[in-house]
Amino acid sequence: MKKRISDKIKNEVIEQRKSGLSYAQIAKQTKISRSSVIKIIKESEAKDPGEDSPIEAKVLKPCLNQRLILIYFNNDKTDFAKCVVKVGLNYPVGKTLLVKPIETTNERLFRLL
């Protein structure tokens, strides 16, 4: 029989994720499985995308590191950031992409959706 996770625990998981904890850290603190933590967070994002909703960006240029490209926002090439991409795929300059921010401490970093 599956154990039902209370709304209190679900809210705690969501708050801990917003504060920057990893899935594994949240699972350890709340004593639920990592997969349950991921499921709770994904469900909450689907209900309320909020600030994590996709952002439209365009490719500025590739970086030396093949896992990164530079992207820019709102047709302002001075407002740029790095984006993690799949190696070997083509990301032509000017192509529109949907990205999400990745929490980092010292630089703006995004990932593809």
C-alpha cells in the first residue's frame, strides 16, 4: 500500500526547492524518496509556473565549450547570458529558443527546454 504524502510535506518540499536545495538534500530532510520529491516539484511547476516559466531567447554565438552557447533576450544583444545545450546539435545565430534559468551563485546561466 502506497503511503500518501501530506500537503504539509509537499509545501515543505516546494519551499526547500525554492531556497536552493537539491532533490537529494530535500529527500534526506523530509524522509521521502528523491523520485517523490521530483514529482511534487514538477506538479507544483505545472500548476503555478510563476517565475520559472519559459523565457524566449535568441542565439548570439557559440562558446569554446561545446556545452554552452551565448543567448540574448528582447532583441538586446547587450543583455546576454550562457545557456547549456546538447553537444553536436546545431544552434544557428538568431535562432529562437525557450530557456529556463539555472540557480547559480555567480553568473546568469540557463538551460534549454
